[in-house]
Amino acid sequence: MLCVTNLLLHDINTPKVYHDNSLLKDVLDYTDDDRFDVILMNPPYGGNEKEGVKSHFPSDLASSETADLFMSVIMYRLKQDGRAAVILPDGFLFGTDNAKVAIKKKLLHEFNLHTVIRMPHSVFAPYTSITTNILFFDKTGATKET
């Protein structure tokens, strides 16, 4: 409801909003028609998906952490020369498990992660105390400087 209201307030009178779980489609099956020029997202984090969801991702990127999975989906759905801004918890940036490391390698080698903004600790208070960051990147080549 909040999404549709926001779109209507911005003069998008016939919004196309699909109620679905975007983690249930195999990321390798995305076509050019499934990709976007701009992605802005504050994915759910702190949660875990069921084991079956991991099968929709390459084995090195498979994780049960929702933030990791959404980050992978974002990278697969961004068009060439597209840009993204994503709010992610510290756990994504500083985690060292295999999937997090593989996702960050993909991000740095295939995308230009040009800006990271560290958000104040209380930015989402009182809803959560999780420290977050905004990652700004584009699909124009590998990261050279952040």
C-alpha cells in the first residue's frame, strides 16, 4: 500500500506493482527485459530464507541471509551502464563467510562501487539499532576507487 501511494503521489497513475518474492526466480534466467537502468533498494535484512531459495543462485553466492541474496539479485538485474543505491547492514560489508566474500568480489570486479556512506547509528531508530551503509554503484566496469 505504501509503495502504490508513493507512486501515485509522484504522478505515476497506473503503477505496475507485483506482489511476489523476487528471490524465487533463478538469477541466471534473467533476460535483458528483466533488467533496470536504476535500482534503489532498502532490502530486508537480518532474516533468513529457506534452504530451497539458495538453489536460485550460483553456489558461490548462495546464502540464507536476505541482504546477501537481494544484493545478488540487484547485481544480476542491473542493466549495462545502470546505477544503483542500496542500503545494507554492516554485516554485509564486514562479514567474512564465503557467500559474502564472493558477492563483494563480484561487486568490486564487475561494478564500479564509487561511494559508501556510513549512516548514523540511530538513523532507523526506534525500528532497529542495526548500523547501515548506503552503497552507490554502477555497471560501467570494475571498481577503481571508492
